Amino acid sequence: MLIVHNTLHRQHAGRHEMFRGRLVPCHESPDRLDHLLAELARRPVGEMVEPAAGHLDEALLAQVHSPRYLQFLAGAWDEWVALDPANAELDALPSVWPVRGFRADVLPTNFAARMGLFSFDAGTPLTAGSWAAARQGAACAIAAAQAVGSGRSRSAFALTRPPGHHAGPDFFGGYCFLNNAALAAQQLRQSGFERVAVLDVDYHHGNGTQTIFYGRGDVLTVSIHGDPMTEYPFYLGHADERGEGEGAGCNLNLPLPRGTGFADWRAALARGLDEVRRFGAQALVVALGVDTFEGDPISAFKLRSTDYLDIGRDLAAAGLPTVFTFEGGYAVAEVGINAVNVLEGFGA
Ligand code: OKP
Ligand code: ZN
């Protein structure tokens, strides 16, 4: 297992997210990765590398995200501070969104209006270093996929934050800005794998990844998650979303009720892996969130730490070149144990 580490992740450190009428401390914090690194120091599962900082395959990025979205993110912090120098001490959060019937084709000049156009929640603060951290995370995901695609390594783990699976072609949200799993899948396609599957095991539906590939027949997206009738991101992730056009039949959602334990969760994983096999995937991306853990503060499945070893074994049994991207998991003290259990169970 090659581990590709985002050493710039700390530059993204949000202060607050909107929750029930209050700004509360962000769940998605830099110490999540500190715990993962500490556990990897105790239980090394592979060589750790870091991609060169400041270098990113812009062409690949533009195959997953729209030019106007990328352009907005690149300049957003400076625009925010230009509104008022005092903003440098605050996070930028959206507060207005274009819903049904509003124009998405016209790009407003107003900054708040563009924040809303390019996002879907008020839980994803943009900070001074968000762009640098997210870009380096994208570089990690792409480098991990390159290593697997070139045969240098049979499996690789993009050890990064912020997470990515909620970020769509032209929107951020759910703590995500750039979709690392989608970038890894796109890189695997570029490396010559004709059919690639993304299997999302984070507690929350991978709406960004689904949306990016919804019309494509070359990338299967599968997500196992809390039922969107009650769980974030609410507006996508139902079982009847099966893809469209050339992508018809190439999306599978496996929503599960709050309180689901490992036996039922594992049965859903088996179903998802069946679909990956049926699709004929030649490579696999696993969007690895460990917020399915029983102790997770914002999620409601009941997985235990030892279950993650079995998840790793089940994933390895698929027998595919595999790239992992790190997604959610907010029981910070256990994040490292749970994620490294998956990697250890997976093996090389
Ligand atoms: C990101 B990832 C709690 C409400 C939920 C958004 C959750 C984003 C999860 N304040 N906020 O999929 O782990
Ligand atoms: Zn999640």
C-alpha cells in the first residue's frame, strides 16, 4: 500500500459550521489526520510519499470540475478579504442559494451570490488556506491513482483532508471542495483502465461523485449510506437513481436506515461489490469514510472498530487495483484505528 500524504491539509482549518441556528465548531478538523498519522506510525501499512507541492494536473482537474467553478475557488479568499479587511479573521460561508426556477447560467458579480451558486450548504467554511489544501489533496488522489495505474503499486491511499465526495462538477458542500475520488477514477481511466468503479462507504451519500459520473458508462458509482430521507445530504442518494443516458445502470445507491449494524451493512457491501464485478471494473476507487463507526458524533450506524478489518478483507477479495481516498469520520480519537484497520485488513 502506497500512502500519499497531503502535508498541506492543515491550511484548511474551518472555525465554524452552521447548525440549528448557531455557528458551531467544525467537525472536519485537522486533528482527524493527526490521529490517522499517529496510528500509521504505530502500524505502518506501507511507504509514505508526498507529491511535489504546487503541482497539479490542471487538465485532469478540468475533466471533473467546471472551469468557472475552479476559477471561483482560486480567487474566492482574496475576494472575501477585499470586501472588508476584517474578513481575514473570519471564515467565508454562503447564506443564499439559487433553488428551483432561479438562473444558474448568469454569474453574479456579487461575491455572496457566487458563494451560493457554487455551494449547497452552510457547513463548509472557506478559509485562507482551503484552496491550497484542497488542491494538494487533489494532487494526492491523482498521484495515488497514477501509482496504481502505472503498476508501481497495486493499491494506494490518499491520506488527505478536506474530504471530496460531496463536491460536484461545480459546487462545494459537505466539507468538500474538490472531488478526490472522482479525480482518482478519472486518472485511472487516463492510465488505461477502460472501466472503473467508485465504491463509497462513507456514512453520507457521495452525491458529488454520483453527479459527476451520472451520464457516463465508463465509471460505475456505488454508495452505501444513511437513507437520505433522514440523513445528509438529503436531496440525493435514493435507490431509484440508476444513472442516465450512457450512464444508465451505472449508478447504484444502497441506502440503509439509522441504527444499521455491521451484519446488514456488510450485506450491502457484498451487493455493491457484486455490482462492481458485474460492471466488469478493472480498477476500484474506495471513498473511505469511517463515520459509519458507532461512536461517530454526526452519524448513526453501529460499526465497531474490529469491523473495519473485515471491510478491508472484503474489499481486497474483489481482487482489483485499488485507490482509497480518505473521506469522513469524526470520532477523532478512533478515526486512525478504524481507517488503518481497513488498510490492514486490505493488505498490500
Ligand atoms: C461529510 B462527509 C451536522 C450536520 C451535517 C454535514 C455533514 C457532512 C459530512 N452539523 N453536516 O460525508 O463525512
Ligand atoms: Zn460522511
